[in-house]
Amino acid sequence: MGLTFAASLADRGFDVSFELAAGETLAVLGPNGAGKSTLLNLVAGLLAPTAGRAHLDGAVLFDAGAGRRVLTEPRHRGVALLAQEALLFPHLTALENVAFGPRSRGDHRAAARTSALRWLERVGAEDLARRRPAQLSGGQAQRVAIARALAADPALLLLDEPLAALDVAVAPAVRALLRDVLAGRSAIIVTHDPLDAFLLADRVLILDGGRIVESGATAEVLTRPVTAFGARLAGLNLLPGRATAAGFTADNGLVAPSAEVFPTGRRLALTVRPGSVSVSRTTTAPAGVSGLEVEIDDVEHRGDVVRVHGAGLAADVTPATVVALGIAPGTRLFVGFRREDASIYPL
């Protein structure tokens, strides 16, 4: 049946509604302060809403409003929360940590230990069963924490930045593990990393200011974004504009033809990757190129490329190009891209 969630929290300006199908993983993204942790805490029962209703597989998590206030205790919600830090019980071994969930729901010690060992094997940590948390590395502790969360057999798994505290060399292996164990399981993952969304989530929900600003299938949201934040996550330039007789005219004045015909005046978006955008001293667009003359307002080093910004467009160029063209804030350049490298779609 999945999760149906609708809640508002007046003092945080939070007002969000969504549904999560059974066996589906939802990635929640957004800037700091967008309401991501508030959403998780409301589902987990660590916060109470001003108003709203939520049901998980038909059971009430909360129902608050005029004249009613039902708040199911966190331990009775069938929800498990996996945080950034493993937060293992320091006085228990890895096996005892994982067995805690089954024991809490009434399983006998032997059955709980058998279940715990099975989950440790599933996450590749069976050889850590006798160790205490202080004897575990960050990646090992997170594997044990994943096993502990799943051993509780939750109807819904909540993951709050589960890879954020891990070393970059360890995170890929844990991400691959999560991809395996989340298959067919209802889960909500809060993350800042679009790679987590691409690899782990069926759908994406983007929050900003306590409201949903984008939602949909992962591939759709992260390849055809409709907000500036979504475009940054996807690594794309996003130019809002309108359908015109020329095809598309961006708010910054850029004109591009559109393969699809839209009603004149309809709000559209054009996206193009910074790596597909070129800069030059030319004053006219070459054949097959759309662009415009801009004043560069920012220059930033990004590894082996330099990203230059102007009029809402970013271009990735080589350091040699920066030197050859004398690029600096205030420089006027032509910035353009081949028309086949851009996508135009309705907002």
C-alpha cells in the first residue's frame, strides 16, 4: 500500500504532500534548510505536525487538525531511521547491535541472533560480528548500521545522508550495497549527492523553503529540470524563456530554434551542459550555433577545467583558453553552443 503523507509545520513554513508506492525508493533533495530533515522527522515520529495525515500500509502514523490529534509512537510506526553516523550501541558487539531490532519486537535470543547473523552476511560484515563499534572503521560501522536497520524488518526505511560521513574511497561500496538491499523495499533517502538519486531512487522530490518545487521519475527530474537547483544537481545550464516565432527566446535574450512547435508565449526551458558551451571573441554566431555576447561575471577553477559564467550560462573551458582570451570578470565574450547539444521543453 505504501506511504501517503501530507503535513504542515507552521513554525518552519513546511507544507508537503506526496505518496510513496510500496517497494519504491524516493530521493529527497534540496538546499540547506529546505525541509528535508523535517520531512524525515515527521515520518519517523520525532516531530509532530501542526496539521496533516500520514498512513503507512494502511496504519496511521499521525492525524492532526481541528479537534483531532493522533500521533503513533515512533517505536510502533514500522519505520527505521539510518542516520549519517552509524550510532551503534557502544557496549554491544556488532551481532548484538543487529539483533537489537528482532529482540525488541519479541524474538527469542537465539532467533534474533540467527536473523542478525543473516543480515551481517547480507551486508558483507559477518566477520565483524564479535567486534564492538570502537573496533570498526567508518565503512564497517555503516554496514553494521544498515544490517541493524533492516533486521528490524521495517515497513519503511528512512536514510538521512547515509554516505555523507564516509571516506570517498568507502562510499562507492556502501552505495552499491544500498542499491542491492533497497531493491523492492520502501525507502526515503535524503541526500545532497545526485549520484545517490541516480543510482538508488525510483523517484526524486526536490524541496525548497519547505515546499515541493520539483518531483517525478529520477531520470526525468535530473535530465529535464525545471528549477535552478535541479539544474545544478544535474550539472546543466537552465535557461527559462518562451516559445516565439523563432522557436525559443530565453529571458536573457538568447534565441534558439526548436525542433518541436509550441504555442507562442508558452513558458519553456532550454538546458545544455557546460562542457558543450564554447566561448570566443567573435561577435556573430557561426552557422548552427546559438548564443549571445555576455559579460563574464565569475570564473572558477574546477579540477582540470575552468568554469566561466555570464548571463546565466556556464561554460567549461581549458586553462589555456582562459589565458588566450584573457578571461576575467568583466570580460565580454560570445558564449554559444551547437543547437543539437541543447534540449528545449515545457516548464
